[in-house]
Amino acid sequence: MPAHVSDIVATINELAQTGLVERTPDQTDRRRNVITVTPAGRQRLRWLDEQVLDIQNDLLAPLSGKERAELRRLLGRLLSHHRAEAKQEP
């Protein structure tokens, strides 16, 4: 299900208020905004990437590298199937 525009705006507002992104008017179309990740935002993203990696490693600890690859392949297959199904819905 696609995100609702108001949810995206609220998220960008929160990120801007915390200094993780900057919003500036688009010079070619004043109705649009350009969203830029700040240095603090890039630092937070690196931290989040590390957290995700740690959690994934903990969750998948019982699986070998080959088993992890197989799990990723199978999950990808499921995702592709359900994305294709969602596109066909009215």
C-alpha cells in the first residue's frame, strides 16, 4: 500500500525539526520542495545501518551463510509475488 502524502509530509516535518534534513524551495518550481539530508542525518543513517546489521546478525545467528542467502532469495520471491499481485488490484 503506498504511503499517504500527509504521512510523508509529517515525516519530513519531523526530520526537519530534528535537523536530520533540510527543506528548501525548488528553484525551478516554487510549489515543490527539495529535501536534503544534513550531516547529522547522514550520521544518524550510519548509526541506524549499524543497528539493523547487529539485529539481523543476532536474529540470523543460527543460520549459515548459505542458509541466509537462501532465506533472502525466498523472501525476495515472496515480495515479488505480492508486489505483482498488488499492482493487479483495482
